[in-house]
Amino acid sequence: MPQLGLLPRRACAALLSQLLRPPCAYSPGVVHCHSQGTRDLSPQQMVVREKVLDLVVSCFKRHGAKGLDTPAFELKELLTEKYGEDSGLIYDLKDQGGELLSLRYDLTVPFARYLAMNKVKKMKRYHVGKVWRRESPTMVQGRYREFCQCDFDIAGQFDSMIPDAECLKIMCEILSGLQLGDFLIKVNDRRIVDGMFAVCGVPESKFRAIGSSIDKLDKMSWKDVRHEMVAKKGLAPEVADQIGDYVQCHGGVTLVEQMFQDPRLSQNKRALEGLEDLKLLFEYLTLFGISEKISFDLSLVRGLDYYTGVIYEAILLQTPAQAGEEPLSVGSVAAGGRYDGLVGMFDPKGHNVPCVGLSIGVERIFSIVEQRMKTSGEKVRTTETQVFVATPQNNFLQERLKLIAELWDAGIKAEMLYKNNPKLLTQLHYCENMGIPLVVIIGEQELKEGVIKLRSVASREEVAIKHENLVAEIRKRLSES
Amino acid sequence: MPQLGLLPRRACAALLSQLLRPPCAYSPGVVHCHSQGTRDLSPQQMVVREKVLDLVVSCFKRHGAKGLDTPAFELKELLTEKYGEDSGLIYDLKDQGGELLSLRYDLTVPFARYLAMNKVKKMKRYHVGKVWRRESPTMVQGRYREFCQCDFDIAGQFDSMIPDAECLKIMCEILSGLQLGDFLIKVNDRRIVDGMFAVCGVPESKFRAIGSSIDKLDKMSWKDVRHEMVAKKGLAPEVADQIGDYVQCHGGVTLVEQMFQDPRLSQNKRALEGLEDLKLLFEYLTLFGISEKISFDLSLVRGLDYYTGVIYEAILLQTPAQAGEEPLSVGSVAAGGRYDGLVGMFDPKGHNVPCVGLSIGVERIFSIVEQRMKTSGEKVRTTETQVFVATPQNNFLQERLKLIAELWDAGIKAEMLYKNNPKLLTQLHYCENMGIPLVVIIGEQELKEGVIKLRSVASREEVAIKHENLVAEIRKRLSES
């Protein structure tokens, strides 16, 4: 198994430095970011989304997941103390009588609430939906306050690391399938993180605070992170330096072996449990043929409070940049981990259901695909219209309406101009502009002879077809193209 | 064109009386309605939704619509004074600093805002998304506070009634396509409503209030509506009685002709404009072959403030009830109309873009389809898994993992149990329960011979296939079934 050296990290850092641009730099085309930090999605963007989401959802279904949907808002109390330092980003609804409500912050907490509420002990589900976070509008990452998440989770008591490995396999399938260029999935375990903090001498009360500093290492230098830990969070400098030694480590299964030998970490029971699991995980990842995509990385912490075991985060190693293309911010494009204690927080008797899952960062992926399309100059069709109904003559509205209804009723995607007497040239231009491949033309001559003219927009070739054979001929043409 | 007599209305009234049951009576299966008036959607429900929405969206695309998405919340001020008496149902977000925000109440106002903001003068778009309304939880219609809407709208200055007729055609295509049984689309025009009020002597300041009473005629008797207008809204009894004469009228294009001759209504300029448009509309609907589905109905008012011209509402005339099936509430399953003044309300210079559109009441449709499936006892698969990977022996996890990865990489939907050593019977039972059609079995014997056993779950027939031919054989079997 190849050692993952310095190159990916360096390449990654260079790309991450792109993050320091204002949000609008990453959004192709004209995007009107509203003053409330949200935006409309144009038809062009919707085409990209549909394509990406189709691929993501079909992967989730390939792995046997069921669909599930939960409401946009939950009881406010349900969301508190689940998101660590980010809890302040939760949108609350106004108290208009009744329960206090908040917009969901992710899809994981509602899923855990669903499992507990319905006493579901086992479930593999996916959920595509929007979540809302009150990120500061000056945030550097081009984030909007409303964004889409695509989650896949496996709940249930199973043999160790088998579902966890499948989650990583899914991330690989999706990132490969989307052809976003080379990627790397960093893996760690919360128990190793905690063990590392313990053996370095971090007081337990500071675990989450220090973890959240370490988590910034992909955006900040070690020097700045160290400063934050020491000056702001009151960590002893020598403790910070010891952590500094660990968080530089990243590599494959060999690093796992190495850490088993680490004189300090190997003294910590929870860290050892985490290492055992990672060893098994790497074994399964090798069987899945994806171990070279995975890097055990001791700097990976993940900010959310609810993780209890293995954690992971996928980053793109290079943009699919071509000459002249603007480099794109990358950062995390998928992430997740194990959360064995979350369901119990919603169960009246505290019964737990172990869970592991992942979330695809589709918003970043949308931006990358949009940018790539923009650069390639590829014209995106925003409609799927197959046939246009035209006439060269005045007073043919009635005939056009009858004809288009015939096409619609045959399941053919058809349009016409909403004008009583449009000019033929206007009608043909519309087809060219919209990328409609076929035109059917009806005029006096055709009506008299019982035929319809069928025109190919690309070749401008026209043939007269008997009216009764028109639908069959159109279907034939469409199936050939 | 056939006259629509009393039968549909009577049938409809009988069915509408079903509305007076508590909400839970209409929701098949176990539905946990949360205290906040929302609910989770189970995998079974998600399957129904996916099916219905696929049909709806493919119809919208067949008519050349582009996709568009707007945020869940809008500026609060933007939503006020658009929804008449229902404005109190808008959810506000808590003031956490920044603009005052509200959850969207429908998809129409955000669409109009989008057109104005981007100075779009022409657009045919569809939008599937959730909207939120603070309906009282004791509402009799089984409504939830979060629900899905599917909208199709045509914006732009076009020749009269052509896009309007297309909207009605779309409603017919969708309702026929979903096979929900016979339906009827009531049509009226806001100018005819206003004209009727004017000639009956309703003061203009009371138009909207009286309109909203009339709108309840599908849920309340004329006697009760009359009482509300006279006792609560201060209408003179003789005026109420004159309105009563009009709102009984419904029929086809002949009724339009008849109203042209009405001595009072024909004196009103706006009513005449509405009648002219309806006459043209019926002409186009006849060309589309759907005029027998449409009823000009003077009792149709539609509560929303923004309508300016033609309005329509589709109702089911019968549930697809079979022997022993519980009757379902029906009511409106699609509605819409023309709103030529809404975009101008968002444009700084008041520039208008005429619009006409429709909304499919998919939530009611979901309930009907769910109920129908429940009654038929049809087992709904909630996953799409095609192949299960099993073993009859212990210590075959590694082989199963390698094999399942091979299937996933070939695009085959595959599952296995997350156990090191599952029993063969457990594995085969899982397939039967989940409706998985094929099982691949690997054991010592197969491994030695380089084959995999392929088993049909239905026939229990097993054949040994060379490992290298497995994927091809699976694909062949799946394409045949």
C-alpha cells in the first residue's frame, strides 16, 4: 500500500489558500446572493444539480438505501448541544404560539431523532434535503445560508467496521463517478483523538475546544492554531507542542501499525480501541480496492460533538483545471463518521442505536461542475423539448394546437410559440437558440395533402410525412439520436 | 360539448362531506404527526412520492419548462399582503439580527420576486418544493404544516388564452396520468367574479371578503355561506340572494354564451372581458380535446389576492374506491390562475410581467395513492437492490467483500449482511423479505472451482457461473425480468 507523503498535503494547502477570496468569485454566471445570505438557483444551475444528485442518489440506491424525509424544522430543544461551537448558527423560528422551533442544521440529528421516536433498530437510509445555517455573510468559503446535503447512514448493531468500510466505498464511488479529479479521504478515530489529547496532557474539559482548533489546520497554519490553543484556550505550550508532533502524522496502514508502537499512545485504552478498528477498516478497504485513496491522518478531528468512533473527510487534490480555467476552492467535498451515542439522546430510556454515515458536500461539487461547464463553453440545455410545432402561414393556430396536443398525448416533449401568427423565421430561430432538434411544420399545402413536414434543425433537411405516421417517425428519429 | 349537470356537483358534495373527519383518518399506515404539525415521511411514503413526482415533473418537462429553485425563506415584507385572509398562517423566523424573514407560503410569490429581481420578461418554469403554513392542527382537511407543492407557470406577454389553455391541458395530462379516477376542472375569471359582485350591489371594499365566503361553498352549504356574508360581513340580504342566483350556475361553453346575454352581467365591462376570454379558452380546450373535463363555474373564486384573470381548480369526482376501501377525502387536487399584477409589486418601477400557472396538490394525491396501495395489499419495495451476496460458510467475509465491490463497480445494486458469519437461512430470508430477486453465493467449493452460484429467489433455482461471466449473466437476467 503506497505511502501518502507530503505532496497531497502541499497540493491541498495551495488550493485551500484559494479560500481567501470573496464568495462571489466561485459562483459562475450571474448569481444574485440575497441580502439574507441565500440565493435563487437558475435553470442552468438546476440542470447541474439534477445531474449530480442523480448520480449521488443512484449510488445510495446501489448500496440498498431507503429514502426518508424529515421536516425542515424540529423542536428547538432537540437541536441544542449537538453541534459544539456551531450551535449559534442555528436558525430559530419566531415564537408565534406553540412549541419553539428551529430549522434543521444537518440531516443527521433528525435521522437519529426519527430512529429513537419510531424505535427503529436497523436502517440504511439516504436523505437529500436542504439545511440552514446562519453563517456570517463575510465567511470566506463562498457558503450560502441555505444549502443542500446528501446523506447516507447505516444504523444498527453490526460486526465491527463493515458498514464503516461501505461508507468509505460509497464516497469513493461518488467522487470517482463525478470525475472531479484525484481525491483523498482522511481517516481518524475520535478515540484516537481523545487518547492523543489525554497522553499529551490536555485536561478533559478542554478536549472539544482544542479539537475544534486542530480542526482548523486545513485552513490555518500550525503556528496560528498553536497560538489559538495557547493564548486563547489556555493550553500549556509544551502540551501544544506534543500535539503538534502527532498532528503532522499521516499515511496508510503502516502508520496505524506505527502508532500501535507509539510509547505514549499505546498506553491509552481508548486510543488502542480506535487503532484496532482502523486496522480492520484498512483490511476491508483493501478488499474493496480503495485503500490507496485513504490516509490515516492524526490532524483530522471533525468539529461536531456527536462523533464517537471513526471519522473521515474527503478532499480534492486538484481541480479539474485546464489552461485558462480559474482555480476553484476545494476543501472538503464529503465527510462523516460514527456516532453511536446520538440516538440514545432522543430515547426516553437512553437506548442506543450505533450509527455510521456520510454526507456529500454537493454544493461545492455543484460549483466545480458549473465552473467546468462555463470554462468548456459547453452550451447547457435547460429544457428537454424534442419537437417544435411551427407554421409558415397566418391563421394556423388551430391546426398547431391540435397537432401539439397530439404530440403531448404521445409523450413527446413539444413546444410552440404562444402567438396567433408568428413568423416562420422567428419559430426556427427559437429552435436553434433552445437546441430543439426537430420541427414539425404545418401549412395549407400540408393540410391539403394530409402530411406534416418534419425538419431536422441541425441539417435543415425537410421531409413530408403522412400525418398518421408522424408520431412513429418522430420516435424513430429521437431513438436514433 | 356535453352539459355538466347536477350529478358531478352532488357526487362532489357527498365526497366533500368526508372532509369532516379527523386528519389521521386519511393517512395510511402509521404516521407520527409531530406536535409541531409536521411529520416524517417513511420509506414507503417516499416511494409513492418519487413515483408521483416523476410523473408530474416529466409532464412539466414535456411542456418545455425549465427548473428553478428559490430559498425556503424570503424577506418578511415580501410576503405580506399577498395572501388575503391567510396571511396569518405565515411562519416568521426569529429576529436573530439582520433582515426579518419568513418561510415561503407558496412557490408563486417567490417566482414573481425572481422574475422582477432578474428582470426576466419571459419564462416557463416548474418548481417542486416544500412550503409552510401555520394551519391550525385541528383543521379538518388532514393538512400538515409542511407540504410539497409542484408548480408550473408561464410568464410573458403572449396572445390571449394560449398559455392559459396549456395550463389546463397540463392539469388534465397529470390527473389522467396518475389514474386517480374521473375529475373535473372548474373555471371562472376574477373579472367575472368582480363583475358579478358589482352588478349585485356588493360595495367594492367588500369584494375580497365576500369572495372568501363564496370560496367556502365547496365545504359549506349556501345557507351557511349566506349567513356568514350577511351576519358577519354586513352584506344586505337581497344582495346576498342575487349572488346566490349566480353562484349556482355551472356548465360548459353554452353557459358562457348565456352569460353574455345576462341583462345585468353584460352591462359590466370587466365581466365582459372575462367572458370573452373564457369563450376563447373553451375554443382552445376543444382543440386540445379536453373541453368535456372543464366546467365554467360561477361559484369558483379562489382566495388568494393576486389572481387577476382566469382561475381554475380541479376536483376528483370519485375516489378510486373498491369494495371495502375506505372513502377518501378529495377536494381540490390542482389549482391555479392568471396573476398579471404580481411581478409589478416587486419591480421598483412597477413593470409588470403577465403570468399564468398552476399548482398540483400532490399531498392529497400522495394520500390517495398510498391509500390505494394499502387497500390493494400490494407490497411496496422500499429498496431497489438487485443482488444479494451470500455465503453458506464461516470465514468468508473477505470473499463476500471482494465480490460485492465487484458488483457495485459494475453498477449492480447489491447488498450483504454486515456480519462476519451469518447463517445461510438468515441471508435467504432477508432476500425474500426485501424482495431481492437474485442471490450470488460463494463458498469453499465455488472458490475452488472458480465459480459463483447464482440463485433466483422466486424459483429457488441455482446455477454455477464462471466468476468472470457473473456480471454479464446478472445483467442479462435483470434485463429479462
